[in-house]
Amino acid sequence: MIFTRIEKIELPEIAQIDKGFTIIMIANGEVPFAQIIVRHVGGWEWIVKEQRVTYESKGRYRFQIPPEAYHAGIAYLQIEGCRVADIGAASPDDWIKVHRDIQIVGTAAPLAAPTTKPIQTQSITLGESNQPIIYFGIHKHNHQPYYNATDINYWDGEKDGIFGQRAGPYTHFIPAAVRQYIDGGLAHAGLSTSWSGSLIEQLHRCAETGQGHGAFGNWHHALRDIAQAKTALGNPRVDFTAFGFFHPLMSLTPARDIVGQIEWHRRIIRDTFGVEASDVMFPPETAFHPQMIPALKQAGVNVACCHPIRPIKSIRPSTTGYNFTTSGHRAKFRRNC
């Protein structure tokens, strides 16, 4: 009888580098294509299958994880099998998966502390010049909608692939970039980023269920940590900008809904990343119209990133009760006196 569920996983609490370890999977029947995918943050992936899997008794399988399959840190394990014996006829929904984490540690002997060269911070000063000053910024925008608005739990193989292919951007790319700024002695470097609420909710669900190729266990931990990093002047290295929860086009959205979407978004940013969203907004599609300003101000937004600037300049002065000025691709607004 082919299995319908995985009943138990036996694995050590920790594993050591260069030694390998064993995992036992117990299912309620025969498991075609039993395998374990070992993942680390950074895109590392190793599949343990075939000759490294031993059938011991009814529904009991032993996996021998080789030392080359993992390295130090947290290893994320996707333990799975297929309910269809003909893999060519199987669909993504035919794979039954469970997920576990295991801490990988170094050898018992203490490791020598690494020697590092002191980082030389470059001193940059601006002399007098009649040339324009160019300010360069990096903004990382992340969004996924609910692909079936009538069923937020809808999921299929295509959607699993969409999320699974974006494990890096949704987990460690931003922390890795900011760490490079810090390690490189860039005292004032940072970036801004925007995340839709619908994406964050779905990533939390992936963490709970193992969807998205099992790549999102603890997906926000590194982001939450790097959110605390500050520049030399005490500014955040990562600025989570204000946004609308469901990515609404705000120039076509009633004011009360603009305020509600921003406030709802602020809550999920606070709960997920442990920081407040800033008073700068990255509007969905960078679409902007002066009629949005009163609602944005009510929601605590003082600056909007927008594109293009020329149409905005062409419709001033504003009839919303606010003036606004543009600088680069930003619009800043204040109440008329």
C-alpha cells in the first residue's frame, strides 16, 4: 500500500561538520521516491536519495546524510515522498512533505579566531563646484498578489515555483547587501525596501506549510536582524517604506481606503520586521496624483517616491490644500499657509 502521510521523523538535535548523520522517516505505507532536500540560506541545495536511502521495514526509511550535503549553520530539511509510483504522471500535489531544521556545528575542538585586517573608512568631502550633485539610492520592491482573490488559500504547482524561485530575494539578499556595506566600511550606506502585505502573509504561510519549495522557514529572521542596523548618523541601514497592503493604485482609490491600506501595512511591517515603516512611501507602480496627498498625510506619509516627475510639475499648484515640491523622483508635501 502506498503511503498517504508521514507519521514520524527521527533526527538528532544537532549535527557536526564532516561526520554525516542519519534521519529516520516513518510513514503509513510504501513511499515511492523517498528523498530529503537539504537547504541553507544562500541558495545551497543538496538532494539525498536513491543509494543513500534504505528501506528498513514497512513504512520505515533510513536516510544517510553525507558530510558534503551541508555546512555550518541552520540546515533546512524538506523530507518527502510521492504518492504516485509513476513519477511521470505525478503532479506537485502528489508529493507529501514535512519540514525540519537542524543546527550544524563545527568540530568539538575550538576553532581559532579568524584574523581580520582593519577596515579603512574612506573620507569623502565635496569641494566647491558648479556641477549638480547626484544622489544615488537603491530601492528593493517585493510584491506578490493573491492569485485567486476569492480563495486566499489557493495554491498550485505554478505558484509554488514562483515563490520557490525567489527564495534569495525574499530572505537573505537584502541582509547580505547591507552586511557588505558594513564590512566594507561604508559608514552611511543603506537601502530602502517595500513589501506588500499580501506577499508577507503568503511568506508566513509558506513558513508554516513548507510551500514555496520549502525555502521559507524562518524567512524573515535575517531581515528582522538587519533592520536594527544603523548608519554612523543613526539612520536605519534598511528603511522599510510605507506602502499599501494589497498594492492598490492609490490615484484611483478612495481616501478612506488609502488610509486603511497604509495603516494595515504598517502593522504587518511592525509585527514581521520589528521596526516601524517610515514616513516615505513607495506608491504602488510609483503612481502618484496630488489628490492622494490629504489621505497620505492623514496616514503619516510626508514623502512619496514617484515617476515621472514632469506631469506632477505640470499640474501645480495643488488644489488639495497642500503644496508639494519635487526633488529627483520624490515629491514632498506640506500644508498651504
